[in-house]
Amino acid sequence: MPRYSKTLIILHWAMAVLILAAWLTSEGGRQVRLNPPALHFSLGLSVLLLVLPRLVARWWGSHPRIEDPQGPWLNLAAKIGHAVLYLFMIGLPLTGWYAASRMGVQVSFFGLSLPSIAAAAQGDPGPIAEIHETGGTVILVLAGLHSVIAFWHQFVLRDGTMQRMNPV
Ligand code: HEM
Ligand code: HEM
């Protein structure tokens, strides 16, 4: 069974953990302006930092082809699904950074202060912040669906798909 490169496998699982951790440390009803969730920012920004080398390793390094015995439409669906996950890995941290900047909250990455990417405004932080809040949960639902499909391949179709991402 052809596998993803070690780099891609490590990045895949590291990012799965980071996304879950970012979700778990998201604001959850607390006042972001009064008590900025610094850990949430750092975990989310780690996703943004790692998606770049991941995309480079994906497109310029070796990776197994998606060869699904069920035909071209499912292969296309898998490719689109993976592309959507990549879009979220880029878009979510950026919209979060924008939302924090609109709220006038200092964004830091494990103690390192980062610049704002939008002018601070009083009151409602606007639609990008809302997109971020909703998107933060949507990525979790999509990743959940993605893992169910992976388990389906592994245990129902028994085509060894999971082996391609196996870190050991
Ligand atoms: C994979 C990365 C991320 C995920 C999964 C994620 C997820 C979430 C979720 C689910 C919420 C809503 C929490 C609630 O309604 O109680 C939220 C809120 C927020 N996140 Fe993130 N986030 C990520 C990255 C970031 C980053 C990198 C930043 C800033 C640098 C950030 C800043 C914020 C801010 C400011 C809010 C509050 C928005 C508001 O109250 O309108 N997030 N995030
Ligand atoms: C328990 C959770 C997860 C499992 C079991 C899982 C399993 C897998 C497997 C087996 C593959 C290889 C698919 C193939 O080659 O046809 C894969 C690829 C992928 N996974 Fe996951 N995954 C999980 C979580 C996540 C999360 C949280 C994300 C990001 C939001 C993610 C994003 C991706 C992407 C983008 C690919 C395509 C890799 C590429 O071709 O570049 N996965 N996953």
C-alpha cells in the first residue's frame, strides 16, 4: 500500500490534534475583549503556520494517488473534500485573526505579539467574526465526516486507505 510521506503523516495528525485543541479552547461564551483566549490564538495560528509546509510537501513531494475502486466520481469527491479541508485550515485562522483585530484584542503566538490585520472597531466585530465562529464548528463537523469515511474505507471496504496515513 503506497503511503503519504513521513512529513505529511506527521503534519496530518499534528494538525488534527491542533484543530481539536483550538476548538476546545475557543471562547465558549466568555468575553473575548476582557479575557482574550491566548491559547486559542496560539493553537489556531499553529494550524496556519503548518498548513504552508504541508501544502508544499503535498504538491512538490511524493504522495499516493487516490485510487478508489468505486470510480472517478468518488475520487473527485475525495479530492474536493480534501481541498475544502485545506481551505478551512487557511481561512479559519485568518478570519480568527481578523476577528480579534476588529475587537481590538492583541493577538500573540505563544507570547510573541503579532500585528493587527484590521482596524479595531467598537461593538459588533462584524460578519467575518461570525463566519469564523460558525466555520470553527463546521471544520470539526467536516473533519468528523472525513474520519468516518476513512473508517468506512478501512473496516467496511477494507481497501487499506487508513494505512496510507498510518504513522507507525
Ligand atoms: C483551526 C483554528 C481555529 C478554530 C477551529 C477556531 C474555532 C473557533 C470557534 C468554534 C469559535 C467560537 C467560540 C464560541 O462561539 O464560543 C472561535 C471564536 C474566536 N476565535 Fe477562533 N478558531 C481558530 C483559530 C483562531 C485564530 C488563529 C484566532 C486569532 C488569531 C482566533 C480568534 C478567535 C476570536 C477572536 C473568536 C471570538 C469571535 C467572536 O466572539 O465574535 N481563532 N474560534
Ligand atoms: C480521527 C480523525 C482523522 C482520520 C481517521 C483521518 C484519516 C485520513 C486518511 C486515512 C487519509 C488518507 C486518505 C487518502 O489518501 O485517500 C486522510 C487524508 C487527509 N486528511 Fe485526515 N483524518 C482525520 C482527521 C483529519 C483532520 C482533523 C483534518 C483537517 C481538518 C484532516 C485533513 C485531511 C486532508 C486534507 C487529507 C488529504 C491529504 C492530502 O492528500 O493532501 N484529517 N485522513
